[in-house]
Amino acid sequence: MQEGGREVALLRCGQGRPLAGGCTQLRRPAEHAGQRSALPTCIREIGMKRTYMLTLAWLAIGIGIGIGIGIGSSARAASTPTTDQLEAHPWQLTRATDAQGKRIDALFVRGRAPYTLRFQPGYMSELNLCNQASSHYHLQDDRLILESGIRTTALCINPKVDAQERRAETLFHGRDTAPTLALDDTGALVVRNAKGEVLVFKPAPLPAK
């Protein structure tokens, strides 16, 4: 039913029952003398167009807020570390996965201290392997550039430690394949190399002097 350009619905209301929903009670006159009046009729304004527009408006606001939150979360999720941040403490490996997302088991040896990176002015050391390695380093945007690396040459008796060291040697190498560095929102150092491997290092306390 259309009334005054607005779409309305007629709801039959039982006699003696309260009307709900802000309805206006009307009574239709009897068509013939002696005929009982029609049951009360309740008219409810639906306002479909207005309701539809309000729904779209709230939906747009919700989407906008969601996008804003998503952008903010992405912006906070990762940032390029500075040399001061890298050199503030050692970094211990806590997670390592290959390009297929599989854990790189060789980098973890039960009963030994974790593979650790130590950045100091001008160079980066790799610690807790069979041998100790050190390379000159600098940052190129978010890329870690290592040059002129040196390594001790002790014999690795434990085959697992030997495998760990050999696997670690493949992680960082070459200017054209330099890994990228990022700090995530937990403060962990995330390293990604050209092979699709992802390494996560947590900050560790400085060694006691």
C-alpha cells in the first residue's frame, strides 16, 4: 500500500491487544448499517529507502575503518632496522623456514646455544656454530650487504654441528642476492633471502663483561 509517497504495510491487530512498533490504530467504518466495524488496522511506516541508505552508509563507514586498521597494522607490522637497532643486542635464531614453508631443521642443534648474529660497528659475526665467522656489513635500504668475510677453520667433530655450519653458510652471501631485513611488531628481526628462506631472530641479552 502507498500512502503520501511512502511505502507502508497494513498489519491486522487483534481486538483488545496492545499495538506494538509505533503503529497508529485506525478503524474502518462499517459498509452497511448494522454491520460490525472492521477489525482495527495498524499502519507501520517501513521507510525502506531511508533504511537502505542508512545501511549502506554504516557499511561504508565499517569498510573504511577496517581498511584504516588494516593499513595501520601493515605499517606497524614491519619496519627497516637501523644500524643502531641491529647493534643494540645479539639476535638468536628462533624460527627458520625454506621457500616451501618447511622448517630448516639443520639450523637447530639440541643442547647447543642457538645460532646467533652479532652486529657491531662495521661488521657482523655469526656465533654458536662450530667455527666463528665475521663479515664487514652495511645496509642498503632494507638489504644486508656482507663483504670480506672470514671464518675460523676448526674441525667439526659433531656431524649435526657440522651440518648446521654448512647450512648457515648458505644463508647470507653476495650483493645481488643480499637478504632483506625487517623488524616485525614484536621486535624480532626477520631475514628473507633470495631463495625464499625466512629466518626469525629474537633479541638476546648482551654477553656479560
